[in-house]
Amino acid sequence: MAEEDTDTMRMVQGLESGSSSMRLRAAMAVGTVPNERFVGRLVERCAVEPDFSVREALTWALTRHSASVTVPLLIGELRSECAQARSQALHTLSKIGDRRAWPAITRGLLTDADEEVARSAWRAAGVLVPEGAEPWLAGVLASQLGRGGHEVQLSLSRALIALGEMIVPVLHGAMAGSGPARVRRHAIATEHLFRDPDAGFAFAVEEAKRVVALGPPGREG
């Protein structure tokens, strides 16, 4: 047992290595042989790990442990002042899929000023939302229409589309509103993508620009 503990400690210490490949191997090793004593170290590392591949390995390692241990620690990270801590915790919660985490997905996270945090919150909310909470979620997500660049808007559209047909009235409300043109364009593009997933988001955005500029077909002139 002492030898086994020493090997495990060596793996965990590898998470602090200056080599990203070493950190990746350490994260994979800890996940391969789950040990609840080191969950806290994995969560802490998520907040500061600069390498995307290593962060994904850390998330995988956390999913290999009991949700009863990981979820409370990850929920605690959602209150962190560190944006990466919040974003990575949300990402990991979405992979674990334990709906006990749903109450922690607040409006504040869904509208977080940091785009990566908000995007992670949108994805997590789509996975964790319980039956009956979809209208509230759709309303909060719709409040973010028009936000950010192409990738951010695509993430939001996908989150809305995942809620199904119920988003159509919400989108129509945004289209008919007096808000900025970018909000109407995003709402139109999202509905277009919902109706025709094969069209692609870029095409949907261009069509939305035309509609906002000229009005729907048949209204020109």
C-alpha cells in the first residue's frame, strides 16, 4: 500500500510539471486509477492549467471519480473570481451530467461577462436543465442574442436549438423587438438554423442580414 501511495503521489505531483506532456500523462494516470483523495488537486489544477489538451484530460479524470465527491467541489469553483476556474468547472459539470448541479447554474453565470464562462454555462445548462425549467432557460439565453462574434453566437444558437420547438416564440419576440439589429439578425439566423440544420450557421447569418436589411420576402418595394 505504501508503494502504491507513493506512485499515486508521484502522478499527482506530475500535474505541476513544467512539461505539458508530463502534465497530460499525470492527468491520464490519475484518471486511470481514481483516488478520491486527489479530486481537490485535479479541480485546483483546472483553474490554472494553460494547455487545452491537459484541461480536457483533467476533466476526463474528474468524470472517473464519484459525482458525490466531484460535484460539490466543482460547484464551489463556480463562485471563483478566476474566469478559467468557473469555465472549466462548468465544462466538467456538463460532462458529468449530474442534475444536482442545476441550481448552481445561475443567471449570473449564463450572462457572465467572460465569453468562455458564458459559453460553458450555456452548454452545461442544456445538459442539466430539468423538465419545467426550459422556459426560464430559454428566456435567459434569448437575452444574450447578438452577443459576441461568430463562435459565441453559434454556441448560443446551438444552446437555444437544443431546447426544441419552444424556442420559436422566444425567437419571434426577439425578431419583433425594438432592440439592436444584431439581436434581430441573430434571432433570425437561429430560427433558420433550427428549421434547416443542414444550411449551416454562416449561411443562416447571411440570410438574416438580408432579412433585417430588406425585410422578409415579398415586402421589398
